[in-house]
Amino acid sequence: MSIRHKVYVLWAFALAAVGVLVTAAPSSAESVDNIVPTANYYVGCLDGTNGTICQTDNDYLTYYMDSGGSNKLEADDKAIVQDMLTSQYGPTHLSIHYDSSPSWSGSAETDIYYSEAAVPGNDEGFTYCNDDSPGNYKCDQQYIRIQPGYYTPGLSCHETGHAVGLTHGDLAYPRVGMQDSVMGCMKKVVDYGQTLGSNNKNNINIVY
């Protein structure tokens, strides 16, 4: 059990002991835990396209954007990702660095790989762990795939959120609606310019 979850349990126990009814905090309070593990989602990291949502393995976050072949990002897509990372994730405890010579194996793999390619189902973006060797809830390398023509600040923020362990509202604690404003760019359907939001930033800063 993490320190954060221990706090929840002790808090609930203390209130119950004095006869106080514990209820979920409203989303407007921006106190929603939506980074793995949560009280509603605590599956260990599993790699593969049918895997789980995982944290990245440390706060020094490296990324690479595909630059050749059919999965490459166009110049405007790259600019969107770079600007989004700088403005949204840069102010968090994560230290963001572009890796122009990505590593695909070993102990120092590039943390996030962005590509432009078809996505299964009806989604416009997809994120999965490619190496769960760190164990527990951590992944050594995350793959982000976004449909051609759909690279936006909001969607790239959303998929990057999954790559650092952020969940949707239905897996958060307490659970909130999939489109609840507290979720920022982790809403199920995001607007073009949707930002990370303070709740997601706070959760990132707790873990990293």
C-alpha cells in the first residue's frame, strides 16, 4: 500500500471512529486521485497492446518523435508535441528532454516514443507499455500512437498523461464522470487545446 493510500485509509478510519459519514469529495475540490495505483485501479504494470496503465520509471523523462517512414510526425505535429510538453508537463516535477538518438533496449531506454499510425477501435490515440521490466507499476518505455491528422495539443496531452500513469475518471478515486472538468486533458474526449489541469499536475508531483 502506498503512503497516499495509507493516508486515505487512516483518514477514513479516524472519521468513522467519531461517527462522521465519509463521502466522496466533489470534483470541484480538485482532490481526485487519478494516477496509478488508485483505490479503484491497482493492477501492476503489464506491457503489450492489451496491457495496463503504467507510471514512467523516473522523473527524468526522455522522448522521441518518429522522424522517418510511414509513422513519422510532420513538422507541425512535432511542434504541437514539443509546445505541449513544455507548457503542460514542464511545470511539473518531471524533467522533460528530447532524445534525438533513441534507445530501444537496455537500462536507459527512451521513455516515450510518439508515432503517427492507425489506432485500433474508435479511439484517436493509444498508449501502451513496451517494457514492464522495472516491475510494480512502472514502465521503462511507453509507445504513443495517434491517428494521422489528429495530433492536437489536447490529445497529445491526454496520451502523454497515460504514459506517466494518469487514468480516466472511471478509474480515479473517488470516481468521477469521464467528462468531468477536474480531469483536464484526461477527459475521455478532449477539446483541441485542452490543458493538463491542476489536479493532474498535483498527482504527477505526488508520485515523481
